[in-house]
Amino acid sequence: MPVANTMLTLQDVDSCQVTGQFTQDAGLKHPRYLLHGRLLAYLEHPSTIHVRDVVTGTELTTLRTDTMVFELATVPNGNVIAAACEDGTVHVWRLGE
């Protein structure tokens, strides 16, 4: 069975102008905003986390784990992302500013 694509349109909050768009094959799961709303992290595959620039839609990095991710979390300042995995581990990454 084919997986439906998800189109994400990025808009400027003040002007409502479209700033970018991108498509993900498997949809967006557990989306989290990082670095004061400048980045978006989400799951595409159960063990693959994508981080995108919300202004341009450009993918900045892909983070991977060996097991299924159940949940994503961030710290208040948004420069750290944590992934809770099915094997009981928590993976933590620090993202650049």
C-alpha cells in the first residue's frame, strides 16, 4: 500500500506570506520547534529524525537511532533535542545556533 505524501507549507507569522514548502513521504510525526521557532524537528521513519529551517524549508540534518523513537522532546532554549526509544534509551543531540 503506498504511503500518502504530506505537504508542509511554511508561512511568515506576521505577513502570512508563504516562505517555503516541502513534501515528506511518510508524513510528520511528533513535530517540535527548536531554537526559538527557527527549526522544526520531526519523525519521518520510526528511527529517523529530520531537522529543517522553517524559513527556507531546507533540511539541515538527519538524526538516526538504532531503534524506534516513541517521543521527541526539546529543552526550553531549543538547542537540544532528545529522542525516547523503544529499547529504553534516550538519545540527546545538541544543535548549533
